[in-house]
Amino acid sequence: MTKTPSVEPVLQSRLLPRISSRWLFALTLLAAVIAAVARVAGQGNAVAYSVMAAFVYLAIIFLLFSLLFFLVRGVSLIWYSPPSEAHDGSPFAADQLPPQILPPRDSKE
């Protein structure tokens, strides 16, 4: 005999991401560290300046790659059309074979 659950299962929402206070504290800590390094870099420290230059370089590369990805995705959404033979029919209906890339060979060969 199986027990029925006393509470309904919690389903994960697809609309909004779940942001916990841990993520919020981690992002706040990261922002504080970057701000502290930027302040020291502004005062003339060479090591802090190079760390900030690396952060800016990575941010620019990330933005550039994101821009190129969305550009290519937009172009592929406009001009891509799936091959028509892929939608000819279902191989599971009416004893129909799936579309063949290479025709089957005769077993006598």
C-alpha cells in the first residue's frame, strides 16, 4: 500500500528564474570586489589596473560573441528552411520506410 503525499509537489516555474538570497549575496560580493579593484586602479596601482583591463577585455569579448551569435541566429531564422523530404511521412504509420539517405543494397551483391 502506497501512501498518498500530504502536500502537492512543487513545480518549477518556467516563466521566472528562481533567484535565491545566496545568488544575490554572491553577485553583491562580486560587484564589491570589482568596485574595490577599480578604486585601487584609479589610484594608480599597476596590478589593479591590469586586473581591470582583463575584466574589461573579457566583458567586451563576451558582448562581441553574444552579438555575433544573435546575428547568425537571426540570419538562420530568416533563410533556413528544413528539407521537405524530412516531412514526407512517419516511418511508424502504414508500414512505410523512413526516407533513405543511401538506398538499400541488394543482399546478393
